[in-house]
Amino acid sequence: MEVSGIKVRVAEGEFWTSKQRDGHSLHEISYRACFKPQLPHFFLEHLSRPGDWIYDPFSGRGTTAIESGLLSRNVITNDANPLSALLTIPRFFPPARDELHKRLEDIPLVPETEPDLDLSMFYDKKTFGEISAIRDYISERQKDGVYDELDGWVRMVATNRLTGHSPGFFSVYTLPPNQAVSPERQKIINEKLQQSPQYRDTHKILEKKSARLISDLKPGEKLRLSEIGRKGIFLTGDARTTPQIDDESVTITITSPPFLNIVQYSKDNWLRCWFNGIDGEKVAGSLTLTPTVSKWEEVMGSVFKELYRITKPEGHVAFEVGEVRKGSIKLDEHVIPLALSAGFECSLVLVQTQNFTKTAHIWGISNNSGGTNTNRIVLLQKN
């Protein structure tokens, strides 16, 4: 392909498996618009070594970070949404099952204060009481200065179990767990399905999901993750300005930025924000959601300048952009000039194609037509 008068090589194929659950069990945390762990694994294996520093400026659920830790790479993450760090950091410190069980026994089953929100369309009254009690417990532990890694794990798993479409979640049947609908919309769903919230044993669900998350974990991996996690740098802020990261310290950045304003992260995560005491409106104002390509280019141009500063000589950036608006906008063609202007060279555009998945079915997207199943990765190098 040719972009801005420069010829760029394109490689197309299935470079990693298209299976939904072929990654490590620790990755099984739902988050809207996240990529499969096989994507960072591919680039980590080819373009980095154990001990190298790996970065993701738009970390989301922490896929790049967790995969890096499993492969003995050091990690730096950043995301404007504080939920990212809450979902990522605890998975570097997975607990033993008996430790988790004992901690859950310490958490009351009734809240200390009256819940401040009506969520009766999602939860049975007793279930909501237990959820509120967990929320109160975590909050008090933070205030008392005794909040620890195990509390972080409980908080992370509970955040992930708030809503979903099976009895493995705290809620009545609703959308998949990466997108919480509004209370008004949930009332419509309940009426349509003639359903009402039933009691869910929150502690039992937390233990079951935790067991699933650590099911692939080997003893050596647990120690390795802990070491990596203690050295890790986990930032919450603007990817255009990261003074906490040293010049020329990162071997490879592997990331996927917000695609214009296609995904409304703050709106999708309103319930997770409530549970974690996060100001959703404030988060919404800090996210890089732009309605036009020109605005998106303005933001990403600054991001690339910062990435150039922190990237080692001969280091790389794997920038996954997919396709948006039914393929009418190919963001890779907009990314390349921005990266070249920042000083990078474009080695390759890698197009990962695959058969469509259940996610694509849900959103009514046929195979490779809407960008959901086609990863387009711009591979850059600093020379």
C-alpha cells in the first residue's frame, strides 16, 4: 500500500489463533473493545526479551501487561480510566484459594449504610445488600490504611461480576458483562423477558470466578507475576504526557487506542464506576473520544511524539487500529503519517484476519465487514 507517497509493506493472514478462549485464564476479565492476548503475545515473542520494558498507553483491561508479565517482561501501563489499574494490578498478585475464602468470611453480608442507589431492576434485595457490603468493606479498608493485595483481588473480581448474562454474575440476565445498560433499559429487558432478579450468593460467585481465573496458573508463574507487579509502573492519566517514564526505556509498545467515539467507555462502565467510588462524569471528560478523524489525529499525533521519546533505539510500536464505521475509515492510513512525523519508520502493516466470533454475532456484524474481526496493526520502529 502507499500512504503519503510512501510505500508500506502489508502482510495479511491469520498470525495467531482466532479461538476466543485460547489465552491464559488470567485474561478472562471482560472489558469493552479489548483485543485477544494472542495479539501482544505474537509481538512480545518476536520483538522483545525477558526483562525488557513493555508499555501500553491505552491499557484497558490490561491484556498487554498481563501477557508481558507471564512472559517475564517488565510492564508499564497507562489509561485515563482508573478502572484499568483496578482490573490490572490485582492479577499480578493472585491469592491462594484458602486465603481468599478466609478474607470473604471477614466481609459482612449486610451493608453498614443504606445503599445510595436503586438498582432493584438488576439485583435481588439480599444480593444488592451483599454487593453494598463488599463495597463498604473495601472503602473502610482504604480509609483505615489496611487495604492490601487480597482486597484488590476481591474488588477486581466483584467489579467483573456486577452484571452479565448467566447465573455466574450478580445480576439478573442482561447484556454481556463488558457493557452495563441503564436502569431504564434494564426494566425494558426484564419486562420483555418476563424476569425478575433472583438471589445470587455473591461470595460463592467470587470464589468460583477466582478459581477460574487462576486455573491455568503454575507455581513459577505466580512468583514471576508477583516480581513483575512489584516493579511495574501503573499510571492513570493522559497518554500524551508521561513524565514518569524514562527516555528511551521501552522496548516495545503494544496498544489499541480508542477508535474515535465508537465505544462509550464511561457510559458502558457506569455501574463499575459506582461500585468503585469513581466519578464517571470526570472520567468521561478525560477519555480520548473524538467525533472526527481530524480531532483523533490531533490527539494521536501528540501520543506518537511521546512514544518516540520513551522508545529505545531499534525499539518498536505495534499500534492496533482495526477498521471503523463499516470499513469506510481505515485508521492505519491515518496513523502512518502521524508516526512518520514523530520520527518513527513504518516497517509493516500486519492484517490479522479470522472467522467471526460470538461477539460479532451479538453486534450483527458479518465476517470481517465491520472491523470487529480484522486487526490492523501498524508496526513502527525507532532507528
